Amino acid sequence: MKTKTQLDFLREAVALAEANLDREIHFCASSDEILEDSAWTSHEISRVEKGLWYNTDEQIFTNLDDVIEHFMLEYEDDDFGEKEAEEMAKEAMKPAILIYTHAS
């Protein structure tokens, strides 16, 4: 099986975007290997997919269970159960074309 090139990933992203005009495009950049003293870090695309995403302005989530957990922690002092957190998460997550990258 041929390894995908960066151009292959970009073509896949464009095709998904053209077929799903109602979805925004979001880059999900892994911060695990980013150096704090660097102004720029080179990233390579590792995966492209249609999915859901949620932005807290501090981090992004692309997994429903993670968003449910986020809301459970955020509202832990309130009378707030898992069912309410799940409903809130499903409402908050938006359809998108997700382009995952990692530092190269």
C-alpha cells in the first residue's frame, strides 16, 4: 500500500470540503512536540476526516466522550448529571472537516 503524501492529504481535505459545504475546516495540531522557545513548528498532516468538534478557546475536542467529561467537570458544583452533560455536548459539537497534524 502506498504511503499518503502531504499532497494526497490536501486533496482528500479539498474533496471532503467540496462534498460537505456546510462543514467548516479545522486543523487539529498536536502540541505534544512543540517547543516553547520556537516561533514556528513544522507540522505534517497525518489524518483527514469528517467529524465533530468543540472548541473551549483553550483546547479542542473531537470525541463526544471527552466533551461530556469536560462538561461534567465544568459543572461539577451544579446539580448536573451525565445525561445533561451528554445533551449539552451533542448540542455543542459542530460538524467539520478535521485535518490532524503532528510536529515533524
